[in-house]
Amino acid sequence: MRALLFPPLFFFLLALILVSPYAGVLIWGWVAMMNPHQLAGGWISTFPVNSAAVALFVVALFLHREPFIPPANALTILIFVFMIWCMVTTANALSPAISANRADLSFKNMIFCVAVAAATRNRVRCQAMVWVFVLSYGFFSVKGGGFTLSTGGAGEVVGPAKSSIADRNTLAVVMLMTIPLANYLRLTSANRLVRAGLVLLMLLSAVAILGTFSRGGLIGLSFLGAYFWWSSPHKRLATIGILAIAWITWTVMPPRWFDRMSTIETAADTDGSFQGRLDAWHCAFNAASARLTGVGFSGTEDGSVFKTFMPNATVVQEGLAAHSIFFQVLGDHGFIGLALFCAILIAAWRTAGRLSKVAGAENEWIRQFGKAARVALVAYCVASAALSFAYDSSIYCLLGLLSAMTRLASKETETATRPEHGRSVLARRTISAQVRRRPSATIGIARTSRFLPPPSGKG
């Protein structure tokens, strides 16, 4: 049934791109993050849906003559420099076939980031992209949370096959990022039913993360719980929510879940998979030390490359993924690549911090987005510290939104403080609000002022 319903829906959405170019960016993000064509199955699962959306988006830009200039800020510049350096390292890759395949998807996600930054020019577009992010990953949250509750944690929650979130650990990361962004939408939505639905989505996301059996997901979820309690003005409600998740964990999750989570402290000594990660990290460090440009995208997954830089591995003797966003970039692109990647994350953190302090009552939504983006960024870094997840569309969507919001915040602040007839727009709005609150007093002043003598002009 899905294979029959999805193609007409997709082609209808493609037609909307010619009406509104930004629909192309939204569809691009939807397909990249949710992989709906893979879920649908049939012939559409092999159709280049994203390529079609991007092609129509470019055509629509020319038809509508819409400006498409990325914001000139530190975050955007660093992303461009990182892209250029990745091109250099790919040209010098030790495993060209493996690197070319990974580079193709990675560069597409980076270009998507630039497209989000360049095309998101107002609040409506920003909200729409956040909704695409939340609903794309929220689908798996609702599905996974319901599955965990209905089966008592008997099975593990995983993502769609042939996608970047097929693994339970990567799926846990994107669901962690979804929770603060869903909370942002809750705070900026006027409809009560929408807000209630977002609260339910956040709770099911937490349950689904537990259902992935991901130890990194549990660590990230603990961080989110502590942050929401600490920052919430309603600590009683936050405490109730945390206790509800704890109660669900205790009553629903099976003994083998507790057995797995109990190995977090002893994983370094007893867990073979963790020992394999240590081998992968050593391999990445050795490769970066030996080559300025690293080994190229996913080069350490090549058995011959892995043995070259890690001949005395304790667990595995074949190629192995880096299992850390930081060691992944280090092995792929060397110390220069790692420095650029860390600089991007730091710039994103600082950008989100500045957004959370934007002045003006009408900019409350910008402040809330800055706070949510900061939490999502930290959740990504914490949960991905032991995962190869450095080039996913989820983090690049967030980076693109942060870059775009910098320009939006500057525009909103400039509009709010622009002088108009000797008085700023913000001041005029404040006075107008006071007039609406006290109309009788203001009218009385206006009437009395007719009988007052004109100012003499002398001090």
C-alpha cells in the first residue's frame, strides 16, 4: 500500500517547488532525514528523489529570481573551508572507492546545510524547517516508543534500512536532538492540541531511546533530563516527567536492558566492542600522525589501510569504523580536518548562545531557538562521542538553521531599533501597547494638551 501511495504524494510535493522554491529545501531535508522512499518500498525506493527535488529547487530559484546568498558569518565560512579541505583529503584518499562513496553523501549533506542557511530568510521558513526535522525523526520516536511500550522492551528499536540511522545508536542520537527542538516548537505554538501532541512526542522519544538499548543514548537522555529540570521554571512538572520516564524504565524494560546498561562503567575492561573502538581510535590517530590529509572518507574501514596503521590490534584485524565523530574526522581528514570540525561545533555553540540573548520582546522565539539548538548540539556531541556520525544530515540541518538565524536575528534587531520620526520602532510599539492598556488616561492627556501653551524652546 505504501509503495502505491507515496509516488503520487511525492510528485505532488515536487510540483509545489515550482510555486515556492523553499519547498524544495523542505523536501530535500525530509527525504535526507526520514528516508520516506525507503519506507515506502517498491520502485520509488531506488528513484533519485532528492536529486529531483534539488533540480526543481534550482529551477524555481531562477523562475522566482529569489536571492540565494549564504550568510557571511563565521559558522558559514568554517563550513565552506571544511568542505574545501575534505575535497583535498578525498583527492588523496588511500581507498578511493570507499572514500568516493562516503564523500558523495557527505558533500550532499554539507551542500544541504548551505542551502538551509541561504534560503531560510524569515520566521515562517525557520519554523517549517524545524517542523520537518521534528516530524521526520519524531515519526520513529512515536513508532519506537509505542513498540517499546507494547512489547515491554522485548525487541530493539532500529531505524529504516539503508539509511544513516539504521543503527540503533545513531537513531538514538537523532531522537535526542529531536527532544529540545520539539520543546522549542511547543513553546512557540499557540494551539493547545499541538502543544499537547509535542509533549507526547517528547515522552515517546525518551521511551524509544530506551528501547534502542543504546548506552550512549541513555547517557544523552540523562543529560537532557538534568538540563530540562535545571532550566525549567516549573520544576515540579519537570520532576513529574522525569519520574514518569524512570517509572516506565523500571516497569517496562526487561532484565537484559538493565544488564546492558550496567556495563557502562566496566565497558573499558570487559566489553569487546569497546576494545574494538579503542583499536579504531588508535588507528585514526596513527593515520593522522602519518599523513597530513588523513586517509580520506571512511579510509580506516578498508582492511589493508587499517592494518597499515594498526598492525597490532587487540580485537579486530579487519577494517573498522572510527566509532567517534572526533576520531572519525581525525582519521579521515587529519589534524587540520579535526581542528576545522571542532571550530564549526564551537562556532555553532557560540552562535546559539548569542541567539539566546537577543533583545526585544518580539524576539522571544529567537531566544528559545538558541536555547534549544544549544541543547541539541550538546546532546549530539555527547551521544556521538562513540559513534561515526560526523557527516549526517541531522547535524548539518541544525548548523544551517543556526547560520540562517544569525542573519534573521540581525534583521529583527535592526527593524526593532530603526529610528522612525525620532523614536525607535520598539519604543513606538511599547507606547502603543501602553495606549491599548490605558486608553482613557491617554485620551484625557490628549484632550488636555490642546489647552497647554506651546513650548518656548528655552531651557
